[in-house]
Amino acid sequence: MDDDHDSRPETGDELRTRAVQRLRARRDFPGHVAIYLAVNLFLIGIWWFTGAGFFWPVFPIFAWGIGVAGHAWDVYGRGEPTEEQIRREMDRLRK
């Protein structure tokens, strides 16, 4: 459960703000993936044309890939907490 939310119900404006944030994140994700692919293909091209023996593009591919995976998790993997999860967390906090 997010620490920045208290137990009061959200207003219509707060829900709208959260909805807009989620929609923007979903809109921006394909662009992030496209830039990731374009830049890393460019780096692989540099590696290929320079004839370097060691495949050094693996480092930015891996590191940036972690960021892309985190972005994907944020956009698609994390759902809203279920009522059961909320109830359990509230019970835990009461103790």
C-alpha cells in the first residue's frame, strides 16, 4: 500500500489526477521502448563496424533494460491493491 495515501476516500479531482498520470505512463511507455531499441541498435552498429572483439554494448543494453523493465512493471504489472489487501494492511496498522 502506498504510504502517500491516507485512509480517507479520494475525491473526484484526486482520482482524475491519478487516472491522468496512469494514462500518460501508458502513453509514454512505447516511446521509451522505441528509443531503447533505436539507441541500442545504433550502439550495436558501432560495435559491428569498428570490429571490436568484446561485445561492449551488453552493458548499456542490460542497464537500460532494467529501467525499461521497471517502467513496464510500473505501467502494466502493478495493479491497484485489492480490497482484501487494503483490509489486511489496515488491520496490521491498527495493531
